Amino acid sequence: MKEFKTESKRILDLMINSIYTNKEIFLRELISNASDAIDKLHFASLTDSKIDSDFKITITLDKQARKLTVSDNGIGMNLDDLEKNLGTIASSGTLAFKKENEDVKELIGQFGVGFYSAFMVAKKIEVLSKAYGSEDAYLWVSEGEDGYDVVKSEKESYGTDITVYLKDNEEGVDYDAYVQQYFVSDLVKKYSDYIRYPIVMDMTKSRKKEGSDEYEEYTEQETLNSMVPVWKKQKSEISDEDYNNFYATTFYDFEKPLRHVHANIEGNVSYTALLYFPAKAPMDFYSREFKKGLSLYCNGVLIMEKCEDLLPDYFGFVRGVVDSSDLSLNISREILQQDRQLKAIAVSLEKKIVSELKKMLEDDRENYEKLFAEFGATIKFGAYNNYGAKKDELKDLLVFTSGKEKKQITLAEYVKNMQEGQSVIYYACGENVDKIDGMAQVERVKSKGFDVLYLKDNVDEFVLKTLDKYDDKAFKSVSDKDLDIGTDEEKQEMEDTAVSNKDLTDFIKEALGNKVSSVALAKLGAHPVCLSYEGEVSLEMEKVFKAMKTASPMPVEAKKVLQINADHAILSKMRDLFNTDHETLKKYANMLYVQAMLTEGFEVDDMSGYFASVCELMTK
């Protein structure tokens, strides 16, 4: 018996126990190696007309002997090849062939380690091979770390047969599955469906006997793989129906996607991508259980079903496949995550998705708004997250409800329609459009002809705070105490009214104590009172933090300002009470504060006390 070279025992142990974490991967590796061997002979056939071009990979199952064989009619190996490629772990005949023939771009294996993954399931492996043009065949046999034997043997035709003798079953691992025809067929479909050569296997089926109700079993050879993936075809050959059928059968979503993107990218890293924007969010999309990611292929061979590193979280709704010949197949998921080509593809994909979403916003507005209704929260979070690292890339994808037009608009559209002399972008926060529309502050701003962006999601105001400005226009909440609207005459009139009522507002502030930071007068239309704020923390931010139940030594609270309508009869009533009945005025002040809190959507601690005060004032 010959020993493996170059610390191969240690490498083999790593191969089996560390690099590959999924045992079923071994079949993908053996099929990929078989495909490489056929590729090499196919390359030779370009100058040798004697080569039979009826290439295929054959899988043979033997339940009784508990063995699986993968056969190819490719280039085969002579004695030196077997010694070099299988005697030294991590030596790659494919990589050497690729270096010698630079025109050959799409061979799958490059690291020469995939073959040994079969030892995850095998107690013994036999490799019977005959090189094309040689009279001699050789049998390579190994039971793992102890080494291998190579002896001269017999084989009718050129090519290679790799026979895996399965390990005995153990707790939690059923190795018998690898000689079950439907299990093996499913593995081929899952990992090797797009290998360019037919993968055939005898399948035992049943049918009714002719002229009888009894059934009989029969065996026929079946091609297990479809060979040509849709993304490898020319776009001109693919209809929208083809794209949608692929989406439905691959991702089990039978609602037509809103858009598909088929891109062939060449550059420092080359890849093909077929991406889909779904019409509906999956049930678990906004849960911890949801796993984003694109299916990652190397020349049609599946590497990962969901490669999370290909998509940022804010584009986690995108589904699809990426296929690149610049990635190595024979590495584990953990190593793949560090692959610089993978990172380059991810950067390129992000730019492509942003570009396609902008196109969709321009040429298919209806569907874009449908998509944003389903997934807009994640895009907004992407603009806000990591201190706005991606805000410039994502800001033009954001849409909000226009208070004036009652439809979705972009920030660019808001700015384009701003009034002459308008210097800020106004916004208001609330639970829904109707509630925001009824806010006193909103009515006040809209009465001056300004549009207001209605923010309904918790993340919205944080996004605008992170953006800070758009097109040099600052964002301004209509609930900000320092909102500056109105003519100079109106401002002077309000200032005079505030001065003449300062004794009243000071008294109300004292009566409410630390519930408010100040009391002020404002023009509020038909509304008697409302809440505004001063400082960096807005009313909506306080509600968000309270809903999150964020643990903090210092509670995040807005500095609330009770604004009283200077044009409302309530001011005259309170003025009269200030002159005649301070105790009743205090009750009025508290009642108006609670009403303002409830209108703004805040919880009130002492509701029973509030109802008692209302009843008492009603019966006076």
C-alpha cells in the first residue's frame, strides 16, 4: 500500500471533518469531476475526429452491495495521472489542464479536493480508469487515511468509474439513502441539474400489465438533469412566460413577479444573474426565521441554495440565481464567504439592483409602488442603518405619501413641486393617512399651500433625520415648535398675542409641571390644542422607543410643548378662568393636555382621573 503524499493524512481529515459540512455534497463533486473529464476529451475532439462525442455521465446504484458508481466516458487517467491526481491530495489535474489551455474557461473543479469528499460517506473508494488512446486500465483503491493501492486492471472503454462503498449506518446518519434511486435523483436535480452533459441512471418504475389490473415493475434509463439553465440561454430565446415559469417552479411562488432582471456581467469578475422582484412578501419575511440569499452556481453546479453574502439585508426580498465561472466549486461554504470574487459579485449585484429599481420607478411606477408597499420598510432601514452609510445610494428609491396629492411621491418629486421660496421639506408622522391628515399641525402647513410628506412607518422619521437634507433642502416636522410659516404680519400678530397672554401660559405650564417643557400659542385652525416638541427627540421618536421598550438609564422622551389655538374660544375661556378660578383652570389645563396626548397617540396613565375631571367640568 502506498501512503498519501504531502501531509495528506491531515489534509484528508480536514476534508472530511471541516471543509465539507454537508455529506450529500460528495455526489455533486463526483459528477463535477466527471463533467471535467468529459470537457477535456471534448476539447481534444475538436482536432481528433475519431473521438465518439456521445458524452454522458452514468450513475449506477447497487442496494445489495451498498455501493454507488459514477461513470464517465471522458479523457480517463493513466497510471501517472492516478498517482499524481489521487495520490496527492489537493493536486488538481483540472487546474493544470486549465493553465495549459487558457481558452477553456468553464471547467468546474480547480482545487483538487472535491473527490475526497466522498470519504464522508465511503468506507472504501475504487477508481477504475482508462485514458483515451491507451491500451491499459488501472484500478485505484483506498480506504482513507492509511493510503492507497494502484493495480493494473481491465476496462473495455476509456473513461473513469468511481465506486463508493458506503459506510455502515450510524445514529442520525442513514447512508443507505445514497443507494435509493429517488433520493439520488433529487440530489442530482438539486446540485447538478445544469451540468452540460446528460446524467443518466436506471430508474425502476411500475405500470399496469397489458390486459390486466395487476402491476409490474420495469426499468428504463432516465436523464436526470435538464442540462441548459434558463439563465444560460440568449435573452432572445426566452419569453416572459419562460422566465415566470422558472420563477414559479424554482421559488414555489405562483404569483407572477413584478419584474425580472437577466444580466451578463463581464469585468474583473464575470457572472450571469437572473433576479426577480416578488409581488408579495413571504409570510415570514419580517421575522427572524426568514433567510435571504440568492442561489449560487458555478457553471451550472449549485454551490449554495441561499448565499446570504450576495445580498445586503435591505435587498433581501430579491430572489434569483447567480452563476459564475470565477468561483471555485471545491471549497466549503465557510471559505466561500471570504472569497474576494464573491464580494466583488455582491458589490456589482447591489449596483445592478439599485439601477433596475430606479428604472422600474421611472417606467413601471404602478408595480414599483406595489413593491415598495411590500418591501419599502427594508429599503428605508437600509438608508438609515449604519449611520446612513448607504443613504446616497438608496435615497432616490424612497417614496412617501403626499398630503396634497394623496399619492406616493419621491423626494425628488416633492422638491420639484415646492413653492417658490420654500426652503424646507415638511413632514408629519402618524399611524395612518387619515390620522395624519386630521392633525392640527398638518392643516396649518397645508393651509399655506405647502405639501406635507405623511410618514406612517416607525423607521420613516429616523430615515429623514439620517438623510438630513435632500437637494440642499432640510427636513422639518410640522410638529416642531419652531415651525416658521406665515407672513411677517402674522408672525408679529402672534408674537403680540403671546406677550399679552404670557401670564396665562406661564400659569398653565406651572399647573402641568414636568409634563410639558413649555406652553405656547399658535394658529391651529379649528383645533383647540395640540402637542408639539422642541429639541432633537420628536414625539414620534419617543413613541417608537417606548414601543421598543429600550432599556436605557435615561428614558428617551420628547420635550413636549402644549400649543393652544390663539383663535379658538378655549383661549378666552381660560383667560376668564385665570382671572376668576385658578383651580378650575388647572383642571381645564390638565384636560386639554390629556386630549392633546390622546390625539397624538400617547398612552395616558390616569385615565380614570381624566374622566372624573371631564364629568365634574360638565356638571358645573
